Amino acid sequence: MALVNFRALVRHALYDTPPPVVLLPGEVFFVQSLAVPGVSLAERVALARLALEEASPFPPEQLAWGIYSRVGESTVLIFAAARERLRTLGCKLSEGALYTLPAFFAAFAVTPFSEKTVRFFVEGATLSVLLFEAGALTPRFVQSFPLDAEAPLPPQLEALQEQQTARYQPQGYTIERGCLVFKTVNANRSGEVTFELEAASLPHGVPHVIPYNDSALLWAADVREEGFKAAEGRKRLLDRRLAYVLGIFSVFMVLLFMGELGRLTGLGLLHLRESALEAERPAVEVALEHQRLLDHIHHIYEYCLAPFTMLDVLNEVRPKGLYFTQFFAEDATHAEVKGFGASVDQVNEYAAILLDVPSLVSADLSDVQTRQGKVQFFLKLVFKPLADNSPIEPALGDVPLPPEGSLPPETLALPVEPTSDAPSVSAPASTAPAQSAPEAPAPEATNLALSLPVPSETPAAPPPVPSS
């Protein structure tokens, strides 16, 4: 027995989905109410069995029957169906189900009615009519009618509702508004069952949730064999208790094991931690050195590439036919530009456009001269600080060049140090101190000059317009 219960407990823990709740169609059940004195639930079951032996042509062993009775009420509702008829209809009394109940069980009242009431309930292709007395939770009578599944349901429901209303309204019954429609049934591992219904004729289908957490009430309503219900009920109760005890024991063992493991490994972990820190000291020193190098690279990226950002700003508004021959950056905010254009008006217009550029503080145009059909100019520019905006290094093709063929081919270069072989390009820059420092060096002024070839003096015609 202990082995069987342990197997059931393991199976119960491994499967997340609880067993289903099986609902049998209400029209297969014969329903009868019985008035009993204030006795226990077990005694009510025994009295219901005697009533079935007297009223039914079949012995109780050939019937699938159960009762519904609330504590404090004297009415017992008995419902029974012949097992042979259930087999004929294909309704199986599965032992693997959590509970097996008649479908109209889902429509029983949760709160008592204030007056005699008739309730209509639809489950599948069955309409059930339930009669409740004033202040009662247990229905006095239940009658179910099969519906034609192939015909439209609303006309059938309306006809049956009108028929039953005409039958019971003269007897003083109030007809409950709407018709409850079965939606779904849910169950959990603890045995609690919840029915979800919808009131079909109400404006938005108001949901009705009917919970049942009384296992004794559910077992009494279960229509399977009495011996099976008694054994299965004891087995489930034992499984729950055993699971509870094993859960507490498991938690206690885990805590005990964790405490012992912490006590045994505490000193060892401390020693390992000290050894690891000592072993990581060289790596930390290397990381600090790398960080200092990264800071220096960041400084170069942020301040030494500023001339390229300035060129991007000037090129965005540069008109066609106007070219730069030299660009000299004193620092991250000051620059000088030499170039030539097609006309004086073009050069003046470009200088006026630069005054409206948001990233420029000023643009002073000077030394405008006309030589050999070209207008040479000199611009002195003051930019806003560009350190906050990470500059994007432009491609070499972004530097404006004169039209192809109008100037002698030369090479654009950015040398680190000026040499005698490259007199047209100069980039004086201060170097960082040789000794290591804990912090990155402070920003320094960077001078960078880009020299472009001077237009040839031989061609008399103006330079052609570039294609792009």
C-alpha cells in the first residue's frame, strides 16, 4: 500500500495537468427530491439509496447515481441513470476522471433565491429546467430536454422556455432572466472545481463563476460506484497528506544540507578567494594599463579628428564649382580655409551661408582676389566645441577636389610630422608625457593642415563642373 501511494504521489507531482471533470448529459438522468431531517451527509446518502431501491426498477448496482445536498438544508436531490443506457450513448464512467457529474450540476445555485425561481441552463444540446424554492440552494426538481443539434438552437430554446414558463408561472414561480450557458470547467490538484457560465440573453454575456471546494459534496454528487468513490477519496486524501509531509521534510533536508555545506566550505572559499585575488593582480595591472591606453586613444579620437568633422560641416553647404585648396585647423574650434570659386558672388554667397550654419560661431571672409579667371578667397572660421559630438571620420573622397584634368595630380596626405619631402602638409601636435599617468592627459591644441593642389595657370577656360 505504501509503495502504491508513493507511486501515485510521484505521478501526481510529475504531471502538471489535473485529471478532467467529466459531465454527462442531463437528459439521461432520472431526478427526484427527498426531504430528510437534519442528518449527516453519509446518512443522507444511505437514505437516498433506500429511496432509489423503492422508486427505480433497477437495483442501485446497475445505476450511476449521486446526490446533491447542502449543509443546513433538508432537501436532497437524487439523480440516477442506468449504466446500460450510458454505455449505449457512449458515455464512459472513467476511473481516471477527477469527478463524473451530471451536466446540470454546473447550474446549481451559489446564493439562495429570495423567491421561488425557475432557472434555464444549456449544456451542449441539452436544456435543463431547475426549480428552486425561496431561500434554498438545492433545487427541488430538475428536468432536461434534448435539443436537435442540426436545427437552429434559438427557436428551440424560445419554444421550450415559453412552454415551461406557461407551466410554472401559474404556480407562483419567478422566471430567472436569461438562460445560463455552460462555458468551461476547471479543476486543480487540490480538488477544487470551478464552473464558468454565461448569461446568453444579458447585454454582454455576464460570466457566472461557480466554485466548489467541498470534496465531500463533490464525491456525493459523483455518479460512479460507491466502492470506487470511497477508495479513491481515501487515496487522494492520503496522497495530499503524504505530499504535504514530504514537502516539509524536503524543505528541512535542503536547509540542513545547505547549512552544513556552507559551514564546511566557508573557510575553503575564503582561501580560494584570497588566492584568486593574488593571482589576478597582474591581470588587474594590465587592465589598468589598457585603460590608460584607451583613454589616450579616446583623447586622440575626440580632439585630433575634429578637422574632419569641420570639413564635413563645410562640405554640406559648399556649392558646386567652389573648391578648397588648403584647410588648416589650429585646434578643435578654429580653422582657416583657402580655396577658389567661379565668381565673387559665389564666394560671398558661400560666406553668407556659413553664417547660418548652427555649428559655426563666425566665418570671416578676406583676401578675395581674381587670378586667371578664378576667384581666390581666404576664410577664418570659429566652430562651436565639437567634443560632445563624436566625430565620424570621413572617407578620403569626401575632401573636395578640383575638376579632373584642370589641376596637376597630387596626393592628399596627413603626415604625423612635417618632413622635407612633404612641404605642403603640416600637422604640428604636442605629444603626451613619456611617464605613465593615472588619468588621461588633458586636451591639447591640435594643428592639422590639408593642402590641395593649386590650380594650373595654363588653362584659360574655367574649370568644368564636377559630375557629383
